[in-house]
Amino acid sequence: MHIPDGVLPTAVCLGGYATAGAAAWFSLRKISRQENPREGMPKASLLTAAFLVASWIHIPIPPASVHLMLNGLLGVVLGYYAFPAILIGLFFQAIMFQHGGLTTLGVNATVIGVPALLAFYLFRLRNILGRENRVLTGLFGFLAGGGGIALAAVAAFFILVTTIPAHLDVEAEQASIYALTLAHIPVMILEGVFTAVVAVFLQRVKPELLEG
């Protein structure tokens, strides 16, 4: 899911920075309009650290291995803080662990962060049916957690498939990308279940932590 340096054309990398900048501006604008914008910062800092660490929990799924991402969970708990948190987490992953890259930081932030915002909006739909219902909270938590991974995987798949360099074996590269994308299905289910459990737990003990 983290696209490294040297894989994407320059135009795509620049486009990624443009979309990431727009998403960051949108998120920060929404945050600044809140009654107390600083109130969510401790929570955002904690989950940024969790996002940073989650990339090291690898799950072997032949023919590759995938890792937890938690973008759906960040959307559910952080709301508009999710995109800045993911952007910062990706930056530190790139400079500290060479996980991802700096030239592709904008693309990676867009691929992972925008689905987090969409997961936030999806989780908010539970308000229509009854936000106090724990079953609905778990259901929408699962959809948000799994949907965050699914949208990110589809976005990464589309970007990688459409930018394969001509000098490479296109069929072999496409087969690898297909396999890596399908390998995220178990992770999608796992993160959906985890997000649902966390959402139901928070609703029971501290419902104000749920941005939905």
C-alpha cells in the first residue's frame, strides 16, 4: 500500500502532492471551524503513533505479506484530524524507516488519507438510524474499517496498473499487482472487525471519543 520512491512518474507524484495538499487544506479548515480545535490534538497524536507502529505488524499472505493500516479506525475516531495524522505518520515512516517515500508522500497520503475521511462520513450515517444502538455502531464501524482498506487498495491498484513503465514485463507486473491487491482482503476483514470492536467499546465507556 505504501508506494516507494522511483516507482511512479514525476507527473503522478506532483499530482499526488496537489491532491494531498487539497485534502489537508480541507481537513484543517474543518478543524479550525470547531469550537475548540485543540481539543482533538492529544487523541490525534496518540493515533498517529498507532498508525506509525501498525505498519510494522506484517501479516504473511502468500505470495506476499501485508500490514495493518488503521486508516478506517482513524477516520472513525479522529474525523477531520485523520488526514493530517496520516500525512504526518507517512512522513515519519518514510524518513525513519524508508517505508514509502518522500517523492510519493503525496500519493500515499491521498491513497490512505482520503479513504479515512470517507470512512468518517460513512460512520456518521449511523446517526440517521440511531447512534445509541451498539449493533449499528459495530456495523458501521466494520464498514468504515474495512472500507478504508478497500478504497485504499483499489486506489493504489489503479495508480500502479496505469503507470507500469514500458520497459518492464507488463503482464508480470500486472499479475503481481493483482495478487498484492487481493492479499488485502483478509486485512480488510480484520481491520473491519477491529474497528467495530473499538467503536462499540468507546461508545460504552466514552462515547464522546467517537467523531461520528
